[in-house]
Amino acid sequence: MNSTKYTFMAWLIWIVAAFFYSYELFLRVSPQAMVPELMQAFEINAVAVSSLAAFYFYAYAGMQIPVGILLDRYGIRRLLVFAAFLVAVGCLMFATTHRLSIAIIGRVFIGIGSAFSFVACLKLASHWFPARQLAMVIGLTNMCGVIGAITAAVPLSILVETLGWRETFWFAGIVGAVVGLLIWIIVRDRPTATEEDRGSENTKNVWRGIRCVISRGSSWRVAAFGGLMVAPIIAFTELWSIPFLMALHHLDKIDAAGLASTVFWGIAIGGPVQGWISGRLGYRKPIMALGAVGALLSLTSVIYWVGLSFMELRILLFLFGFFTSSMLLIFAINTESNPSYASGVAIGFTNMVIMAGGALFQPLVGLLLDATAETGTDFSVLSYQWALSVLPLCQLGALLLLGFIDETYCQQCQED
């Protein structure tokens, strides 16, 4: 096909896959807009609602290496269709049950299906786009996910208050089925669609890829950096930010959700910008170091500086998201430092470690909150500050770990 048609096809395929990622991130973040409703519906405390939300991350993180293997072995399109319909089923289970155990299973189904989205999107990008654009496309992919997360703030809060959380999840399930159909119609694994391309690499290369990625200490260090950077986003922004801001400024849920969504705007803008800069420079670590310092300072100010004005909080939350997005460069690092036949495993492994941080720190914050609660759900500003204090420590740990990560220089970025 000619270059114009090829470029159009590449972007169209990426857009559909990125929309699935946006949709699943909407579902991942959705509990933040319905914490009181979930606690009331299932008669649970802060630890239990945190654990309910975190079951997504248990499933998501546990599936990342299997997802990388499956995508490397069997291709992308068919697996993405399966994933989208599994997410839809999970939404419908979550919407209809009055039993906590069934709600957990629904959340697990959502997590398993969602586990395919980001890895598949990045693998499609590596197939359809040149190396010089990879970091930028990773940033754009994350921006699409962030749009889903933003939608799970104010718009979702309005829907929950207007329709109810169960009806909202019914609608989300229907959307998942539609997404599955779009993937089947539009997405293609590679520019040249042959029978061999459908099952990307052979079994021998898949197992070689697993051994290659897992045996490298650098793979673990890079992924751990990402996990420490993302843990504050998952534990604070995606679950406890709205209740915290309501307690801190006596805001209603809609206003607090709007303020919390500023973090996602920072991520949406920061990801592509820092990816583009990194692609031009060919280097990653300087941008990651600046991001770790900036994220640490901004989040610490939000948590502990009580006298901040509404506008100052908005600016700091934006900066928190902007600087945190620098961690997206770890996907480029682990992709560049591993052979091409292991790209799916490398991405999946990296994402697994990142999501494991969320699975750990969401319940940990809930546990610390319950430990200081005056009543079952009555948390003071001091209680939130105490519980959230573990998150700046994560960012400090990421900054220290960066000193043990080797720089990767993208020669092709310079040659292109």
C-alpha cells in the first residue's frame, strides 16, 4: 500500500486500540466516584472498598506476563476482541449483584480483560510506527487512557448521582461489547497480514523472550521505578483523592472530582510532550529524574500544605500528573533493551510490576485510614495525611532507584 494509505491505516488501528485502553482506564478509576455508594451497597469499610477496587489490579498485574506471551504467540486482534467482551461481562456482573463476592468476580473479569489493552496498543505501535515515533505514540496512548480517567471524575460522578452506579455500569457493559465489534472490524496485527503474522513468533522465541526479560536485572529495576512512580497515582488519584479533597476543602463530590481530574490532565499533556522530547534527544534518564523530583515535591505539597488556595491546589495537582508521566519512558527503555521477539513480554512484565504497586498501596492506604478513623467512615484531614504519607516515600524510592538504571540510547531515533 502507498505511504498515505499506510499512515492512515496505522493511525486508525491505533485509535481503536487506544479507545479500548481509554475505556478500561475509565473502569479502573470508576470506584473513586462511588466510594460512599459502594460502602453503603455492600455494607463495607474503607479496607474492604479499597480491596474491592484493588481486585482489578490483582487480576491485571497477574495477567501481564501471560498477556505478553499470548500476544507474542497468537497475535493481537482476536485476543483484544475476547478481552473487550470479557470486560463487558464483568461490568454487567458488577452492576447487577448485591453480593460482595460476585462484585469481586466482576471486578476480576474487568481486570483480566483490561490487562490486554495497554500491552496490545504498544505492540501494535511497535509494528505500525517507526522507532523515532515510539516514545511519542506511547505518550499519546497514555493520553487516551487519561481521557478515560478524566471521564471517570466529574462526568461519572454526575451519572452516578443522576442514574445510580448500577445503571451506569450497565451502560459501560454495552460500550464494551461495541468496542469488541470495532476491534474485530478494524484492527490488524501487522502491515502485512499473512498466516504467519497471525501467530507472531513461534513458541521457542516466546520462551526465549520470557527468559531474556526476567533474567535481566535491568528489567526489574526499570519496572520497579515505574511501579513506585505510579503507586501514588493509583492509590491517591484513582481512589482516595476525591474524599481527601472533600475533607480538606469541604467541597461537594462534583467540585472535588473536577479538582482531582486535574492530575489526569497533567498526565495527558506530560506523556506526549516528554515522549517527544525523549525521542528528539534519544535519552530517557534525565527526563525521568526531573519527573521524579517534580512529582515528589508537588504531591508532598498537596498532602501536607493545608493552607493552599483552590487554584494553587489545581496547579500542584496538574504538575503532579505532568511529572509522573515521565515514567512512561520506562516502556521505551525495556523495549529497546530487549530483543524484538520479546517485546510483548517486556511490555507485559513492566506493566505487571507497575500494577502490582497499585494492588499493594490502595488497600494499604485504606488500612491506615481505618486505623485512625473516629467512626467507621469518618476520616479527618489528619487521618488522610497519615494514610497518604506512604506515597511520597514511593516517589523518593523511585528517585534513588534511578541511579541504578542504565541509560538506553536510541540510535535509530537519531538516524531517522
